[in-house]
Amino acid sequence: MRSTSPSLLLALAALGCAAARPSTTASPSGGRTIPTSAKALINASVQVTFHATVGALSDLPLEIQRLDEENGVIETPYFDLSRHEWQSERYPQEERLVRIRITVQPDTLGRGSRVAVFVLYQPHRLGMAVGRANERSVASDHPGAAFARKVIGKIEERATGVRSP
């Protein structure tokens, strides 16, 4: 039997691990992976897309709590989603109080910017300890996910001048 070099085995093992790991987006809560509510590839530079994101949030209007252009992160404080999506009125109060975290990163293939919108809530916000570790992403059928798609559309329109269907 032919011997295989240890470095080749390590390289193959690393490729196997990378292929088996599911694709995830950076975690807004530090360490724990939270799924995005909406994401898009926008045909504009990171700088243009970042500034378009700030403008889109101002148009909605949403207050900005954290603005970190160097790391491509924009966050809002908690707000009542029912002001923007009336369907959320049917949800419990802790699921209507959400915040948005948006990341703008360069596309690794040079096609523009990758934008990820996280709509986060605290399931036990009322009467419990709050913190990023307790945050959860809204479900895909939650009105917050629809709101995230609207935000992506506004960002794309401001960044490129064209809104995708």
C-alpha cells in the first residue's frame, strides 16, 4: 500500500471539514450564530453601500445606535415594529420590540457588497435579564423578516439607483 504524506491528509481533512460545515453569517451576539432575516448582494462598493444603508435607515425613519464603518456594522436600538409593519400588532410585545443589525462586507468574488440584515428580539425581555446572549432572530414568517426585505430594497435602491423585483 502506498503511503500518503501527513500534510496531504491534513489538507484533505481541512477541505472536508470546510465542505461539511453549513454556511452561516457572522453572529451579532458574539459567538452564537444567528440566521439573517434578509441578505443580498448589491452591485456597489462597500463604501457606497454602507452610506446607502445609513440613508435608508434615516428614510424609514430609524434611529442609529451604533455606526462602525470600519467593520461595516450598523445597529438600531430596540423599537416597536408595529410602527412599520402593522401585522406585528398580533404578536406578543416582546416579539414586537426588535432591533436591527446590518452588516456590509465586500463580496469575496469582487461583485460588490454583501448586506445582511438581522432583525433581533429578546424572547424574555419583560422582567428578565437582557443582553445580546438572549437575542434571537425573528422567524422567516414574522413581519420583521418582511421589514428586513424592505430595508434591503431601500439600501439597493439608494446604492444603485435600481430596485430589484
